[in-house]
Amino acid sequence: MRLAALLFCISMSAHAEFKDGNELLSDMDSGNVVGQMVALGYVMGVADVGIGYLHCAPANVKAGQLKDMVQNYLRNTPAERHLSADSIINKILRATWPCPRRDRPA
């Protein structure tokens, strides 16, 4: 069972850049628990990859909070749903929790 779950996760991450906002919202809104978990995992994965340099979300942010933010954005911004889901998630997180600017040494 663990092997099957691992293979599923690997196959999902290999095709992560091909998920757009329409597909992500469809997974989030589906009555299918597996689809909802895939959407939650996708959001968490994108958020984890960008933490500290694309966005600086606080340590106490919950996965459900991130999912709600993305789901609300997708519902309220249909003109952007054709964009890649990872770019949409990063846009939301950067706008909400930008990282402090670090001046480069001369």
C-alpha cells in the first residue's frame, strides 16, 4: 500500500506543471475525497517549494487555510483559471506573504 501511494505521488509531481487552475478547482470542488486530497497535496507541495524565497508564509499557517485561499481565488478570478496552477498558487502566496527584501552586498 505504501508503495502504491509513493508511486501515485511521484506520478503526480512529474506532471505538476500541466495542471491548470480549472483542473485544480475541479479537484477541490469535487465530491470525490481522492480528488480533494490530490488538490490539497498539490497546494501544499507548491507552497513548500516556494517558502523562504517566493513567499514567506508564517510557520503556523495550516494546510486547510492555504487550500481555502487558493479555492476562493480560483472561484473569484475565473479569467486566470487557464494559467498553470503552480503559478496561481505562487501569485496568491507572494501577494499575501511577501518575503522581506534582502539587500545584496556590494
